[in-house]
Amino acid sequence: MLKGKTILLGVTGGIAAYKAAALASALVKQHAAVEVVMTENAAKFVTPLTFEQLTGRRVMVDTFDRNFTHQVEHISLAQRTDLVMIAPATANVCAKLAHGLADDMLTTTVLACRCPKLIAPAMNTNMYENPVTQDNLALLRRYGWEVIEPASGRLACGAEGKGKLPEPEDLMQHILAQIALPHDLSGKKVLVTAGPTQEALDPVRYLTNHSTGKMGYALAKMAMLRGAEVTLISGPTSLPFPPFVHVVKVVSAQDMFEAVTAHAPEADLIFKAAAVADYTPESYCDDKMKKKDGELSIPLKRTQDILAWLGQNRRPGQVLCGFSMETRDMEENSRAKLEKKHLDMICANNLKVPGAGFGVDTNVITLITPEKTLELPLQSKESAANAILDQALLLL
């Protein structure tokens, strides 16, 4: 996702500098060009050679290093940098950056950068909570920095509290959210439903379906990476929640209906990817139903039709996208659903097509609008999600 991007990774003198090496490696795996700039104190914790081996690039420490061919290397680097990440950031460096002090290679270079800047403070809890440090971080936020909250736990000094550098994978998510994709959905509110619902028969058993939620989760993640404010209403799944997404957990079809109707009025785009039960038991048994001789019949009643409600209650300018999984007559059935439920677009797939079923990481989708039909090739669910978002933007 970071191919063609240059990341300036600033490493300062804290024990958490070892985590920066793992972050550098992860960035390289995302095809980013990683330029590491270290303070002299950072080089006492992790050697520049470590980062040079991981990134394949010369590490900068000394502002006046004569081995650089360009006399103003820090300006050249600042001009080609797409994002700055300072991790870990000591209290000292936070203070210097907040007040525009530039007395080493790192602070001098960063002061010349005009790209997005992220900083991850890591220090003793008392140092972090000191009002002076908090004022400096507030200043950085005022100047446009994104300050990444430190994690809590046991610190290197032996204390317990807030001040740990977040894990490299968490830092990576902040970087991806900033520059992985163009923010063409910035300022838009996106509502996504995902996963199955569970309709309880008794305290032990329930009715459900094979949905894993992967398509809906991919939509929520891609919309977030494109700058949207995303709400994900999720039935029970085993998937990790997408980062920087507001998640509303539900279980039953009624739960899903209540959550959707509460959040839909604010949304600019709605993607109803959840596989909601069409029927639910007429009654719930408070005790486990015991096995008996003979057949068992379970009376069912219809659940609320969430998509139909959305189509009938949409506000002007809102884009509504449904999903249709079929086993035959896919386009005909999906187009009928599009018209009946007053949708702008429906994403249809055939369960019998290889790569388009439940639980896989790929999909084969046909996008249907009142005016056209667009067949997408077999691709990852994240790629399919981006294609869906592209078409939804045209409708918006």
C-alpha cells in the first residue's frame, strides 16, 4: 500500500528504539522508501547499521556528516518525504519539536517538512503526565501533528502506567490511515453492516448462516483508509475490528435493525453487507429444549426488513447500496431487489462461482445500478471493496 511513498522515520533516545527497527522492516515490506534519521542518543540504543540493513539506505545522524554528497541533505530529504513518523519520541524531542528548536539532523529535517507528521511519545509515566509534556503535545497537535497515545503497562524503568510505545503494527495502521490511499471520502460518513446475525432458540441454540463478515469489514477498512468517518455495525464474527472505525456490536436481526435505524440518518453512504436472518423463532425458551422422540417443528416469524426500511426512509442525497448473494438467476433476482427496495446500487455474487463464496478472501462481484451492470473480475475482497467505493462515489 505504500509503494512510491517515502517515510521519514525519526528515532530518538529511548529503550523503545528497538521497536522502531521492526516498524522500519514492516514499512519496507509495504514497499515504502524508508529514510531513518536518528538522534545521537538513539544510536546508543540501536546502531544505525541495524536500520541500514533493514532499509537498504544510509542512516543519518550527524547534521555535518561530510560523507553526504549534498550540502543541504536535510532539505532534500524533507522535500521528498511523504510522511514523518517519530517513534519513539522522548520528552526532550517532543519539547524541541513543539517549540521549533532545530539543533540536530532530526529536528532540522523535520522542521523543513510540510507533509503529514505523526509522533509517538514513549517515556516514564510521570514524565508523560507532567503538565509541561502535556502542554508540548497540545502544541504539536495545534501545529498539525497527530500525537499517538502511548500504551499502558510495565515500563523499562519498572513502573506500571502509561508511556509504552505502541506495537509496530499499531504504528503502521496510523501511517496507512494517513497516506495509503487518496482521501477522496474525507468529510463523508459511511455506515457498513457486516457479518451474520444469531436468532436464539434457547440459551444453547440459535439459527444463523455462514457469513464471516469479511466483505463488510473490507469495505469499512477501505472507506477508513480513504478518509471517511466509518461506523461498522457487526454481527458476531471472529475478525479483528478494522482500526479507526466506530464499531457497534449486535447479535440478532432486531439488534441490527435498531442499530441501523439509529445511525442511518447521519450517513452519506450506506453499505448493507450483513447477512441478516429473514426469519427468527416465534418464541424463545428460557431453558434448554430437551431432546424428544419424533420430529421437531420450530415456528418462525419474519424479521424486520432493514434494507427495505432504509430505502423507504432515506434522506435526500444519501447513497444506499445493498448486497445480493444468489445461487441462480443472479442478475435478474438482484435487479428486482434493487428496484423493489429503492436502492442506488446492489453488489451481486453467485455462491456457486469459485472464489465468491463464504469465508474466502476473494470475491467475484457484479455491480448493478438502474442504468448499468458492471462485472468485476476475481480479486481480493479489499480490492473489490475499493471498486465498490469508486462506483458509490460516482453516485454520490
